[in-house]
Amino acid sequence: MERNRALEIVAKQLTDKRYKHTLGVTETAIHLAKIYNVDEKKAELAAIFHDYAKFRPLDEMKQIIIEQKFDSNLLEFNPELWHAPVGAYLVEHEAGISDSDILSAIRYHTSGREKMTSLEKVIYVADYIEPGRSFPGVDEARKLAEKDLNEALFFAVKNTILFLMNKNQSVFPDTFRLYNDLVKKER
Ligand SMILES: [Fe+2]
Ligand SMILES: [Fe+2]
């Protein structure tokens, strides 16, 4: 799908703020894809569509998770996680994106998972460091992303877990699996 057509489709789903975030993620994802030899077109489309379901009603997302037999653990955890797998589903069925690499990058952009593909990593990291983000540590994450995608990913997932723990929030198992997958690797 052509970029402008994809942007037109997501613009209808998002607030202005979230649309700007999407443009930031898209530019960052293309930049990272170039550095790390990832298909730029796939990175572009995955980034454009990554938050497609962000503003869907919780009831609708819950219904899709149940009907499509997605990981039922999702329902026990933060609903903030739901827009990622539901987004992958809706992007396929409403926007007609069928590429499984793109869909899995959308599916895992919030939780992460063990053994992520390079495209999944690019989207996860781009979502974390896009130019509109500002939080303690974002500059370090941006620096790491220029040098080593796995280091940037490790930094992002570790900070995300610490952030959730400091707020006494639950951490989805896939996120811990991503952390464990990276912590034991030589980085
Ligand atoms: Fe998201
Ligand atoms: Fe996002």
C-alpha cells in the first residue's frame, strides 16, 4: 500500500496528537530500518498502522480478543496492551494489510515478546524514541538506537518494566520474556 493511502486510513482512526506521534514513529522506523537492514517499506507501513486500534472502545477490543482466541491473559492485564493485537487484527480485516511481518510488528509493539524479529524491534524502539517522546532516559535510548538495536530494545523494555513496577502495575508475561531473552544474551 502506498504511504499516503495508509496515512489517510489511519488519520480517520486517530486524534491529531496520536497522528503526529504516528508520523514520528514512521520517520524513526524508516531511519532505523536503513541502519539495521530491515525492509523499509514494511517498517513504514507497520509504523503507520501500529496504533490503528488505539481509540477503539474497550468492549469492542475485549470482544475481538475473546472471539479471535487471542491470549486470554490479555484480559487480566492492563487494557493499554489490547490495542496492539486487536490493531493487527483490524489492520488486516479493515485496511487489507496481509503481510504477516507487518502484522506481527503491530501485534507485539506494546508487550514485546521473546525472539522478536528485526522489524518488530524496529517498531518497538521507534515507538519508544520518536521525536515527540519526552521522558527521563529518552536521549540515552535515542543514542543507543543509533548504535545497537538490541541495546536500545533492552534499555526500553527494562525501563518500561521498572516504570510499571514503580507504579505497582502488573507486567505482561511476554514483556518479562523479552527482558529475559535479552538479559542473558551478550549485548
Ligand atoms: Fe501503541
Ligand atoms: Fe505508538
